Amino acid sequence: MKRITRDHTVPLDQRYRMLEPVAEVDLGEEFIVETINFRTPIIRTPADANPPVYRERQETGPIFVKGIAPGDVLAIHVEDIRPEGHASGGWWDDPKVASFLPIDAETVCFPGGLRARRAMMIGDIYVTPDAPDRVNPWDNGGNMDFKDVAAGNVLHLRAEKPGGLLVLGDLHAAQGDGEV
């Protein structure tokens, strides 16, 4: 199965603007996408959650889907999401320090002893729009942080560029109903 590695990320200032695909897949082909964690490729220790140099919130892509033309709707089937390492994000005591959040098969452990059921989801997924300054989640996707973009579900996004130019990342170990 084709694997698109976390080496192919979109810098934050280039979101919705990257036009050169990092990979091509056939329509209907299953493939694996690796992403980076909140600030670093893999978080194994609390120090990893706050590295001195990092690529904050970079997503993997864009991925060219052969056979997709502008106006076509991509049906993106999320088959599985497997975490590697632990989670981070947000702050607990210091707004400049991301929290280290241990995760296991069932739970996410927050500072202070709070635990939540692990429910992996994709926070940011989109097809590259024609006009990067006009990004509508109902058309192109984006940083939706919608908990149902998860394994077993299908997301439909309308392509505006040939191949759709799919980009995804910002995976969450758990998510409430949107950003609140």
C-alpha cells in the first residue's frame, strides 16, 4: 500500500496555496498518510511536546488523485487512524508550553488527572481551493475540528483543482463538538 510520509508537509503560511503534489494516487486506491504531531513528528516524552525547533500544525500533502477534475466530489473514506507516540496541545500552566498528553488504547490523560475516552479524528482535511483567500469548510474542508471526521466515516469535498490536491493533518486523540 502506498505511504505518504510526514516528510511532505505544507508550511503553515502556505496552507491552501500548495499546488505541487507530493504524491499521486489512483481514484479508489487505498493509501496511508503520516502526519506530524502538534509540534514535532512523534511525541514520546514531555520534552518532545515542546522542541526548540518545530513545524507547528503542518499537514501532509497535497496528494493528487488521478481522475479527479474541478467540480468532482471526492468521497474520502477514513478507514483507520493509528497514533504513534502521545498527544500534545493547548497549555495547562504556561501558555507558551504545550501539554504532554499520554494516550493508550482507551484514554487520553490530561494534566490534573482528567481522562477522556480516546476517539481519534482528523482535525484538518481539505482539497486545495481555487482562491486561497476564499476557503469555506462546506466547499473545501479545512481546519474543521469536527469529531466525525473519524474512522468508519466518509467525508465529501468538491475539487476545485485537477486532482483535488488533498491535504490532511492535525489529528486529535479526542475532540469535543468543534473548537469550544
